[in-house]
Amino acid sequence: MQTYITHSEAETEALGESFASKIADGTVIAMYGDLGAGKTAFVRGLARGMGLSCRVSSPTFTIVNEYKGERELIHFDMYRLGSSDELFDIGWEDYLARGAVCAVEWSENVDDAFFGDEMILTIEKLSDTDRKITVKEGRKKC
């Protein structure tokens, strides 16, 4: 487990950018954190670090945004989903089969859709600007 403290949205993005070179294609990043914690900021940095020059925004209303370049990033927001069944209905397994990096915001809403080998990223608000970001590699299902 690794823990980082960031002091601004720009630092959270920079952390995401630095992680891009460490994350293999096919990695699922299950993201946890309150509204406004910085999950999308981390994904913006991740995309930049993956060499993607697209505009990254939260897919809250569309559920999924796809960003393609030399590498592929699929950005999910599960805030509006009521269960993992809804995720499977939109083709979760097909997305995983593509071998892209998948960043999943609001993972707690679809926790039973994970297989146990995803990266767990938790962002805690410490203040208006400070964030505690914890990263764990894989986990075992309960």
C-alpha cells in the first residue's frame, strides 16, 4: 500500500500522470472517494501520462467515456448505477476484454463486479485543497 498527500487539484493530476507509466494496459482502477474528492482530476492526469490529449470529464451522465490514442483509457462513473447488474447490462465484460486501462469512479456502487485483481485507489478530503490518496494493488473478495 502506498499513501500520497496532494495539496491542490494540479498535484492530484500530476500524481495521476506519474502513475500512467506504472499501469499496464488491462489494469482496472477501482476508485473510491466522496463527491469532489478528486477522482476525475486523477483520471485527467492519468490520461495525460498515457499520451492522450483529449479533454477528460466525468462521465456521470453518460456512465462511460472512452479516450483513444497510443493507449486506450475507459473512464466509468458508477454514481448513477443501482447495482452491478446495470454495469453488466452496458457491457462491462466487453470493456474489460478490450485490454484498456479502466478507471472506475464510485466503485462502491458496483463492488461485486470486480474480480479481486484491480488496483484500489481511495481519495480522502483532508481540507478544501489537501487530499490523502491511498493505492493498493489487488485485493481478495470478501
